[in-house]
Amino acid sequence: MPTFRALECLVAVADHGSVTLAAQQLHSSQPAVSHQLATLEREVRTPLVHRLPRGVVLTPAGRAAVVHARAALSAAESSVRAARSTVEGAGGSVRVACAQSLTIGLAAPVIREWHRRRAEVEVGLREVVVMDDAVGMLERGEADVALVPAPAPASLVVTDLAEEEVVLTAATDHPLARRAAARLEDLDGAVLVHFAPENSLCGWLDQALAGAGARPVVAVRTAVTATAPQLAAAGLGVAATPVSAVGDGFPGIVRSFSPRWTRSLVAVSLTEPDPLVARFVADLRRRGLRVPKSVRTQLTGDQDT
């Protein structure tokens, strides 16, 4: 395989018709340039230049080789420019794996901002429902960063992004709608909209309910996090979900738990993020989690007890 330097020497000799002038352009010595040409000729097993009293000219093989040598040098320069553009945030790509419930409230505002302000950067998004899927995408090189709830595996590089409240949702005529806040113990015997086992929220919620001694009656299960509040609002039961799963204009009621129940949201990667990914993560942290105004009003407004 020819070296980058050998290709540079061939192109310089072709441009100047002289080993001496080529050496001056490359800030090298004449013997060094001749050595590179000789090495290249041994590799292709044919002369690339005719050495004449007043300079050199390319052989037919040399003329064929120099076309591709120019292309190779140009490609190398382009790769350096692309890498620099990525570092400077003026190009490249960021591949994001995102927990399903966090797409709208956490990832979407920053992706929208980058589409507007960093149009040269391609941002790819893939949603996941379990932590293992996100880790697998990182390990297979399919994602640069994953946005997930804590805790994350100790082997990953973790950056804290935001704190998210876990809330209760139900139909407007549900008895819990008359309360300012709910307790996990209130779910004992309640009809519950639960999560399917493939959604990691299933085990998370089971553990919390068991710790509170609550044994609800499961009415229906869903693998889609954002569907649980909607099913609860439709009267199928109550649901305990991250607030990010509750969309704007939600038709049911939203209540905090007492004591307040929260979880941490983090960005994880296999190694320290490169500058472009680090900039994306910093913007996520700066903006935090977006909670629709209608939902915030229910959580912070005065409620009848």
C-alpha cells in the first residue's frame, strides 16, 4: 500500500516536472523525494517517471497513477476537514438512542434546535423501551449516546441531565381526582393500567408497589409508555408513569405522589463523548425536561381535597 508521502511526491513531481522543485515544494530533500518515487515504482513494478537531463516526465503508468494519487490526497484532505468540522459543530452526525417516554419532552426540543441552528449536523434518533437495548446499540456502534433513566451500568460514562417526577394519572371522575396528591398506598386494590414486561417500567413499578405494600388489580398492560396515561384517562384504571409520558392537552387528571416521587435522567456513552456529542449532551442538560403547561398547572395548582 503506497504511503501518503509517496503519493504527495508523485503529484509534486508531475506538477513541476522536476524532483528538485518537488522537493522544495514539499520542504524535503531531493534524495528523499527520489527514494519515495523509487519505493512507489517497486510497489507497482514499473517505472512511473522518465528521468531526463532537464527534469522528469511521467510514463503512461505514471500518468494513470497520478490521477488516482490526486483523488486520494483530496479524499484525505476532505476527511481532515470533515473531522475538524465535526469538532467545531459545523458538520458530522450524532446518533441518539432515547428511552421511548423521553423523546418528546427531552430529546425533541434539542433536535429541533439543532436542525435550525446546526443544519450541517445530522441527528439520528432511535427509540428504546429497555436499558439493555440502549446499551446494545452503544456496544454495536449504532448509537453515540443514549438518553435513559438512572441507574445506568457502572461501565458506562454517565452525565446527569434532569430530574423527572413520577405522577399518577386517571379519568377526571376517578375518586383520586378529588385529592391534591396520591400515595402509593392508595393503589392497594386499585384498578391499574400497567406496563408490559418488555417495557422496563414494568419491573420498576412492581418494585415500588411492593415496597409500599400495594397490590393493585391489573386491568390492561401496554408496552408503549405514553399509552398508559391515555388508557387511564379513558377510565380503564389509574396509571403511575413518568411525567414525560403525559402529553399536552391530556384529557385526564395528573397528580403528584406524596412524598414526591422522582427519578434521574442521564446521558450514557461507552467512552467520554467527542466534542460534538458532548455539545449535544450539554444542550440537553441546559434545556432540561419539558413538561407541558397544562400538566404543570395540574401539578402545581390548588386542588380540592
